[in-house]
Amino acid sequence: MDPLATDILKDAHIWLNSPWDSKLDSETPEFRSWLFTLWENSIRINLGQGKVQEAINLIIGQPNISQFNFSNFNSDDRVFFPPHSKAVYSFENMLRWLAYTGDIPHARIALDAIIKIHPRGFYKWRSLLATDFWEASTPGTYNKIESWEDGLSNDATVWRAMVDEIPTESLYYLATNPDLTLGNRALISRAILTRALILNLNEDEIDRYAALAAKLNPNLREEILSSTSRHDKSDYVTFLLKLPRFRLSPNLDYAVEVDNAVANPKTPTIAPDAIDAYNHNDNNWWCKYNSENIWNKVLRRAIITPTSSKLFSSPELPVEFSPYIEIQKVFLSNHPYHSILDTKEITELEKVSSGPQFLSEYVIKNELAKPIASTPEEINLRASDLYRAVRTTRYGCNQNGPHGQYSKKAFELIHSRYEDTPWAKATPYWFN
């Protein structure tokens, strides 16, 4: 608001009012750096003065800005000039400011201008500023970085959190959408099938979801189809006991893009039937479904708060930030993904206990309802289920409380009924 700021904007106009052309690359690095600094600070000052459209016009007026090299200094010159100048940072900061202050209409106008310059970038903002959920799912289509600038703001973490709460039929739409990456679709299809098996959906729905999961998880095709073909709940439970990463939520943070040409080959992956010995809560048998926790995850990932530092830090900062955080919460509470939520299904999902409890209690109840198995096939099946039930209590969700009651019961049953099996010998302990 300094009076000098208005004078700067007035004098800067002559340098910024027409698109820069290829001749700019023949100018000195010092001039290019000065010109870029003038442009980015003109955006900043206009935003600070509330002249949002004028700030957006500075982006619209330079449609080729990302093609220019604004700095090319030797080591001595870098002492006096910025080492790099990238328009994408200014684009990102503009969107952050507009979202932070709740100016969503202008944020959408700015985004339209930005994606004309970076058509394969800023998927994160396309998702946050979307007007419907399917538009909000654009981060799920992102797989390959065409350039460094295009990769900026393609963060999919907010969208991934939203997906955990959407209803099964909407998940099915996402999983059948060829625009989404295969890694996302595979995990979504597993969640769909898991919900269908646990919520006792009808046989036609289970067959439809099983066929999709088999298609998108080809290494599990035989296991999926054989475990659902008889439509027997005991088969479903045995199947889920074997595969710790079939859960009620897609949990797309664990999606692996096997078709990504730029994927890091050193990134460790865990087979669907293997145990994650480190992350018991999220990456093995599921924790209780909690829509409030999902919403809080969305907020943590989406809310913009200025970063404090030694030069920008005081006890009053939380008070200053608070109204803007509330503005963002209101905006996010009206995000299009809320319009497709199924409260009835959410209620049913929240009734399901954690994976270790749900599966172990079913195995125990099923075992106690029958005489001790006598045929080799039946002995092997029921002993293996008890073994896996105990295993879920060691490696499955531990944030929903102790598992000791049903872990001990499954342990006692396998040793009292099937002591001579290798499954019992491989179960020396129960777990709390």
C-alpha cells in the first residue's frame, strides 16, 4: 500500500503491456532478470492492492513466458542476481494467495490462464477449484512429467484423500475410466470389491466388481475369481485374510504406476499378499472406516497457511491466520466431491470393525459353529484361517485398540484342534 507501489506499477506498464517475443533471448542476463523481477512483483503488488484482474492480465499478456530464459549467470553474477527465475512459481503463489483469501472466482479465472501456458500442469489446482467431482479427479490422470515446469503443482494428495470417502458406485466409475492411471484404478477396484464382500452386496454386484478387480490386478485374477465364484462368505474371509491390501478405502497414496516411463526403478513395492512390517495401520488389514478422519486428512492437505520463519514469526500469527483458515474450510466443505457422498453407505462402513477384529471374529465364530474338521482338506483350510487370523492381529491395524481377546482365542483354537498341522507350529504366539 506504499504510494511508491502505485508509481512503480504505472511506470512498469510500458515494459509489460505487450507480449515478449523471441528477441528477448538476445538481451543480457541482467536485463532479462530485471524484466522478470518487474513482472513478478507487479503481480504481487496488484494482488496486495486488491487489483486481482490486473494481476491476472499480466499472466494473460505473456502467454509465452515459460519459453524464455530469464537468467544465465556465471558464479560471480549470481551474488547480485537471482540464480533462477521461473514463472511457475509466480503462478503457484498467485493461486495460493487467492485460495488463502477465499477469492475462488478469480482463482478459477487465473487457473484458466495458467493452464493455457501449462496444459499438462497444475492438476492439483484443477482438482481444488473444480466445479464437479469428475473434473476434480484430474490428478488421477497424471503419470508422466513432460517437463519440470509441467510437473509443478501436479500434487495429487488432496484428491487421494477425497477418494477415500466417495461411494462405491462412484469409485466404480473412476476405476473404469481409462483416463486414470492404472495404479490408481487397480487400488480403487480392490476397495470396491472389499466393500462389496463385507457389506454383503448382491451376487450380481459382487460378480461385476470382482471382474473389474481381476482385470485391473492381473497377478491376482485367479485368486479373485475363484474366491468369489461360489458366493460363500467363508471364501470371502479366507481371501481377505490372505491379502492385506484389500481394504475399505482405496488409500491411493500407495498407488504404484507400473506403466510410468519415468518411475524410479528403486522404489520398493510390496506384493499384494506380502506383509508391510512397518506400516500396520494403513498398509495391512484395514483400520475402522472413519469419515471424520478422512475429512481431517483433506483439510490437512488442502489448507494453505503461510510458513513462519525467523523474519516472519510472532505469537499473533495464529490469530492472523485463523479467519483465512476458516474461509478455506467453508470452501472445502462445499467442494463438489461432497455432493456425491452417500451418507447411508458411510454409516454402514463405519459399523465395520477393524480388519483384524472383523476377520478374526468371523473365523472364530465359524470354527466354533462346527465340529472339529476331520478331512485333510477341511483341516488345512480351517487351520490356515486360524493361523492367518492370528497373523492379522500382529500386523494389522493397531490404532483401534488391542487385539488380545480374539487373537488369544484364535491361538487357543488352532492349538487345541489342529496342533499337529504346520499352521499351528507356525503360530507360537498370540498378540495384543
